[in-house]
Amino acid sequence: MEDITKKAWAPWLEETIKFLAEDKPVKIAMAVVMEDGSYAVNHYNCGPVDLYAMAGMIQSEGTWKEIQNSGHVLREIIESEDDEEDVDS
């Protein structure tokens, strides 16, 4: 087995395990994208409703990150619409 401490994600995993140890979760889910582009999911003590809720949280996080990354584009669109309204009036 490879030394996982050498993996790029090792610091993240260490922080995640610390979080788990401190906050004592009762249900855990993990979703990963593999090197070949396939996806894998594993979970502990989760039922369907838990998985749906966690998937919704992941989707919300993705949406929020996209909004943050696209903020400058949204700002430009809003400003250009404001400029067009000024011209029309």
C-alpha cells in the first residue's frame, strides 16, 4: 500500500479526521472523483434521507462557489443593464 501521507490530499484528510474526532458525527458520507473520472460514494450509518440531505448540501456549496467565482461577470451584466437603462431614459 502506498504511503497516504505523501498524497496531495493528506493534509485535508488529517483536518477532516480531526473534525470528526472533535465533533462526534453519527453519520458520514464521502464522495470522490477518481483519477479515471469515475465517481465513488461511501457512507457510514446513512439512510436515503440522509444521503439526499447531504447531496443537497453539496449542491448548495457548488452553487455558492460558482456564484463567488462568477461575481465579476454578474456585476458586469448588472452594470451594463444599468447603463442601458440610463440611455433609454
